[in-house]
Amino acid sequence: ASVVVRCTDSGARGLHSASPGRVMLQDYREALEEFRPHVVLCCWQPLGQDWTAEIRRTPSVVEYILVGEADTGVCGRLWETWGVREDAAVGCVSTSEEEEEDEDGSEYCKPTPPHCRDGFERCDLGVLSKLQICCTDERWLTRGRSSTVCFRRRMDRPGEPADS
């Protein structure tokens, strides 16, 4: 089996010109529909935009990998992209519905993150993240701000990827 890599960029920020000929000008939605990928690599999703819902709706996608500042809101959207509640502390990742105690001691059920609802599991790739550098890194930080996180489709749930 061979691996075909297709690089696309909408061109909205003018970054595609750094690699003309290797990067196709194409919106991510069009690329998902046309190429029906099994794996999607998304680097530095723009602030306030969530592409992951559309990625998860693509039946062929088995896994998607996000590179950027995770769990901070700098890349994508906290809840929709990463599964982090806006009222949660940075780095606190909700992975399923669990009971928690509110400040007043009453129990409540944490909402299920969109990726879990759609049948995906989050896996932080710490080994890769340690190798990354980022323009927002500071010398005094023990680790860089950029990270790599993959989301894998659970095969024990309905909505398994279609053969392509």
C-alpha cells in the first residue's frame, strides 16, 4: 500500500506562496470531499475557527492530527477543537461524561466533548511535542507551547470509516 500526501491551503493568509507547486489552493472542506483522506494533518488551525467537526463528519477519516498550541484557544476553539471547557483550567482536558462536584458540593455531569460524541478518542503525543519549537516559546519555559495531538476514530462505535 502506498501513501499519497496532498498539501492544501485556502490561501486566505498568503502562506501557500512559500511552496508553490507543492501546495494546492483549496479550502479544507473541498479537500475532504475530493480526496476522502484516511488521515488528516492540520497545522496551526486559525484562532477561533474549528475545522475538526467537518473532519470528523468525513466518513473516510480514521485519524486526524492537530499541530499547534493545544488547550489554550490560540489554535482553533477550546471546546469544539480540543474538548476543553472554557471555564476549566488550561490543560484540564475533558474526555468523557464524568460526575464532578461543583463549588457548592453538588454533583453535576460534565458535558461530553464533541470529539467523544463523534466517536473519536484524544491522544496527546508528548514525544513529538517535546521536539517542537514555536514562535511564542520563551527561554524560561520548561517546554515549548506547540504540541501534537491526535484524535482516533473508535472502531467499536457506529460511524466507522467507510472503505474508499
